[in-house]
Amino acid sequence: MFVRRLLVLGNLAISAVAQKFSNPIIYSDYPDNDVSVGPDGAFYFSASNFHYSPGAPILRSLDLVNWEPVGHSVPRLNFGAGYDLPTTGERSYRGGTWASSLRYRKSNKTWYWIGCVNFWQTWVYTASSPEGPWSNRANFGDNNCFYDNGILIDDDNTMYVVYGSGQVKVSQLAADGLSVVKTQDVFNAANVGVDSIEGNRMYKINGTYYVLNDKPGGTTFIWKSKSPWGPYQVKELVKDVKSPVEGGNSPHQGSLIQTADGKWYFMSFTWAYPSGRLPVLAPITWGSDGFPVFVNGDNGGWGKTYPLPLPAKSAKPLTGTYRFEGSSLGPTFEWNHNPDTSKFFVNNGLTLQTASNTTDIYSARNTLTHRVFGEYPVGTLELDFTAMADGDRTGLAAFRDRSAYIGIHREGNAYTIAAVHNMTIDETAGNTLDFGRTVGTAQLRQGVRKIWLRTKMDVRPNGSREASFLYSYDGNTYTQLGATYKLFDSWGFFLGYRFGIFNFATKGLGGSVKVNSFTSA
């Protein structure tokens, strides 16, 4: 038996005796990982987050198992008007940033992030530190999408990028890494009998160039050549391997990682909705033919447990209570689309002024989100709504393409606690299909202007997938409002559920609420 402990030392289960870790290494939606080593010897993990802002989250680890968010490569999604949720109605759900690449370049002490964005263009951001500040330095032009790309900085400091789906290409970048000087086709998906390939990553190992990518659905390929330009040989790394998460799919796509002591690992993810795409880790060895070999676990597939790659090192907990001290939000928070920065401020609490006049939560600006962590995540909001205006709606949501919430509705001088279910957008186009229905109400106690709201979920893919919504007048005793809500487990939206803190107007701007604290557990 493995002893489960949530310590500052670890964000997941670790055995004190056998020194093993459990998959997933993070029970949360951090997909499309690109993991590499920084100048400090730490591991850095770049992930996708689509329309949430800031974009391209970065995590750091000293042991490949315990991770903490440290920043974002894309400070604001400047890829079109839809990312600002304007009153004209444009929206960019499922847009933004997806499978991209992050690397540190020793020669100029610079971090590079390269990704294809919704203009079907490739943008380059750079920084001197993962924490930022990050700045947009280049754009490779229209119809030049480095789709699902991977950066390689060669031994001679030349920068290459591999990318593509049906046809995979390699581009050599200029000396400063901000423009393209050469592009060549290197292999085609048809070479392995598939229609498309995703998740390209590029490595140079012992003088040989490798490209890691996958066929969507369950197969990861590894290609090798003596030149970045090919010709390439190919072999399967994993195919339809059993997931370590009950109800999850076969892990595929990801990163190859070497530790300082020479051991190698494959970081991938398992599709496990409604939680999302969960990072998983497994060791690999190397065959006599120069190809990596996946190490099966005791379950005959991707192991639920493996020995720790390195001695466990401390990391900040992924859950806890935020009291919004200081003047800015931490890297665990992301807005639904870009925020209106004039409509919120942080100062011993988070004040959210209404930034949209709408009846549609998906068009409401300044909805602040936080990923859910673990199989049974619980979010608790301590909310002061003294300055709420007539017609305003505020509360805490289980937020995705099908959402539900518990909140406060004000109509005239009447305040109602309301549970609302099934706000829905089309999972691919993002059009609103259902504005939701009220499934439970309770009249607020006379004179009360502070309340605790709680959202509890079962996000296991093989669990009940139920969410419940509760309120409290003292932060200790909670009452459930309305029936449970069935979380949506389709993959088409790509993103998993989050907690969403919202405040929007239906009659006119001017009101505000103050979030005294938010607890993620």
C-alpha cells in the first residue's frame, strides 16, 4: 500500500518506504506538455490553455514529480478582437494557444516560446526568466503556422523547429531565432499509414536527431536521423498502452526528458474528462537499435506507480487558500479570455467590478478561473457583495462548455441565492446553445451581505461526474442548493472543468463584489 500525503514536499501520492510516485503526476488539465531543463537544472513544463489569459502556462519542478506554476509565456492574447469579449459579440473559445514549445538558449541567456495562434500565424515570445516579463518578438507571417511544434537548439547553437500534421517540416531559424532562413519537408504521416500527426518535439541525443510525435488516438512515434533534414527511420514508442487512470484513454504525445544522472523518461497525458488531459510520467530505456523503449508498469501498461526519478524536492502546493494579498494575481489563476484590467484590482482581497452587461456567462468579461486538482476538487468562495448593483449576477461556477453555478442574484432590493444549471456553448464553434435554468433558490437572510459559496465535483472519468453547490453564512455549516449537476465528459472542447469566479451585470454597469478569499482543495 502506498501512503497518500499532500505535503509542501509533494502535490501527489508518494510512498515513504518504497519511494514511488503515482500517476497522474498532476491530477489536473495541463495538456500538450513540452518539458525541458533550464539553466538552474530545474525542469520546466510548458502547457496549452487555449482561450484562457494569460496564455501558455509554465510549471517548474526539481524532481519531475512535484510541480508548481511559475508564469505564462503569453501575457495577453493579442490574436484578435474575440479575445476581449467585445460587446459586438466576438468570442474565441478553443482558440488562443495550444501545442507549442519552450526552450532556454544558453548563448544569449534567453527563453523562447514558439507557437501557432489563431491567425494561423506563428508567434515568438522571449524572456530572461520563466517568471517573465515575456514579450512578443516576432511573427512569421500569414498562413505560416508551425503546427504542434518543437524547438531544438543544436550543439552549434543553431535553432531548428519541427512542426506539421500531414506533412512534417523542419525550419532553421536565423541567428537571433526570430525569423526563418530555411524550411524542408522531412517526412509524411502517410509514411506510417496515418492521415495526420501531432505533438512534434525534436531532440539531439548522442549525435542523432530524434522527432517525437503521435497519431491522434493512442500511438506515439519516434523518428531518428543523422541530420535534422533526414532521411528518418521510424518506430512506435507506445501504441494503445493501458492508462494509469481508471476510465482514461491511452497516453500518447509528450516529451522525452533526461535527468542529471542519465536516466530517461517519457512525459505524456491521458484524456480523462471531465477533469481534462492529465500529465503522466514513465521511464524509458534505449534499445541496441538507438530507439527508446517504453517501460511497462505492473499493470501491464502505463504504470500507476514507478520509482521516483530523483529524490523528492519541495514545491509549492497546487491547492490552498488565496487571500489576494499584494497587488497582483498569482500564476495559478487565468481569466476566461482577456480581462478588462480597469474593472478589477487586488489589495487584501479581489474586487471585481462588473465588466459586461449580458445574460450570458460566456460573454461576461473578467470571469476568473482556477484549475481543479484531484479526483474530488472543492472550491470555496468567501464573497462580500455589499456593493452589488440591481440586476447583477455573481458567484462560483463549475466552468466549461457546459457549466453550472451557485451565486447571488439581485433584483431591485431583493437578493436571492440561486443555483443555475446547464449554461451551454457549442463545443467547437462556441455559440451559446443554452443560457441555463434555475434549479434552486433561497432567500437571503435579512441584512446579510457576505456569504460563502462552495462547488464540489467528482471529476473522475469513471466516477459519478456530479457537481454539487452549497452556501454558508459562517463558513462552517453548508447547505446544498438544488440537485447535483452532471458534468459533461466529451473531449471536443479539449479543456477540462475549472472553478469560475464571476460578476456580471444584466441591467447596467457600476456594481462590484469583493472576494475575501478563495480556497481550492
